Amino acid sequence: MTKLSVNVNKVAWLRNARGGSNPSIKDFSKICIESGCDGITVHPRDDMRHINPDDVRILKDLTSKLNVEFNIEGNPFSLQKGKYPGFVELINRYKPDQCTLVPDEPNQLTSDHGWNLSGDNKSLITLIEKIKSYGSRVSLFIDPDEDSISKVKEVGADRIELYTGPYAEAYGSEAKTEKLINLYSKAATHAHNIGLGVNAGHDLDLFNLGLFLKRCNIDEVSIGHALISDSLKFGMSETVKKYLHLCK
């Protein structure tokens, strides 16, 4: 059984397009939780194009009261910028259950690669130790490469989140999909064998998720863009249930 964490960035993005408080990120997150999801994910960035620090505060309170996991993901080297306090400071303030570290650049549209751990990782090791001292489990966004996954263990993280963008892009081409699904399956097995939890995310949707979970041993998926888009057709509650059906 795979847990489902709903990334609500796009709810905040829609709200910010108009200003004000509609749609309410708290209300929509509550619908997701009441519909059965296992957690809520946010990915704040220093330009606050969607999630802002107050959203993080609100969702920390909501997830704590409703007893579901709160996952904050982002670049740990992102520093204070205007009203954005910096990523690590957000983690210190709100102490999520899980902190997923992603190597995205400030102006990147979306995450598109995992960590390159082939060089000097001292700064990352120090940051992971600091974040774990706040009480958060640490996951690293990573490509499905066994050598990189072994280094995740070495730098002190608890989990990986497999970047599934290439799989989602290839889906529909039988040969490419089969090659990649084997790669992801082996990566997940290797991670579990060395004592790491395994999450996955990026462009997973109602079409490609079932096969992925059938072939790969995944503890948790984080899904945002596709799920929020599908909710425009099916409604938020029904959409969450459709994804949960594939997960469970």
C-alpha cells in the first residue's frame, strides 16, 4: 500500500493569480484529508509564486489537528528574500513530519532533476543534520541511479523521492516505458535494501500511476499538478479518491 500526499501548490497559485483568499488553501487541503489522503505537501519558493509562509503555518496547524503527515519540499540552500524567511528557517519554525530536499534553481518553472552527489557534500550533510535535529524526516529528490541512492544513505537522509518526470514523459511508448519502469523498480529495491524509505513524484497521474506502483515498491507518492487539474473535471474529493484507489 502506497501513501498519497497531495501537493496543494496549484491551489495557492490560483489564489495568487487574483489576490485575496479564494480558493482557500486550508479548505481545499481539508477536503483532501477528509477524502482519505495521507498527507499534504507544499513546495515554497523564495519568489512566493504560490505557497507563502502563512500558508505553511496554516497547513502545519491543520495537519497536526487532523493527524496526517505534513511534507515541506524545496531547496535547502534557498535563503531569506523579502518576506520569505529562507527554506531552513521555515522548517525550523514549523517542523514538518517530512522535509524533502530538492535541487531546484530560484527561477525554475518546476523541478526537473535529482541531486548530484558526486562531489563534496559537506554543506548538504550539515544541513541534513540540522533539519533532522528539528525532528523532521529528511528525503532527497533523486534520479533512479543506484550509485546516487547509495550516496543518499552516506549523507544521512532517511528517504529518497524518485524523480518520475522521465517515466511520465515516456509513458505511451511501450519500449521506453518498459526500460524506465525496470530502472525505477531496481532503484526502489536498492534503496529499500540499504535501509532507505522510497517516495516518488513528478507528473504522475491517473493514467501512468497504476503501472508505476504495480512494478515499483513505493512508500509514498506526492502528486500535485495532475491531481489539481483532474479536480476541475471530477471535483476535489472524487479526484483524491480516484488516486487513492490506485495507491491502495
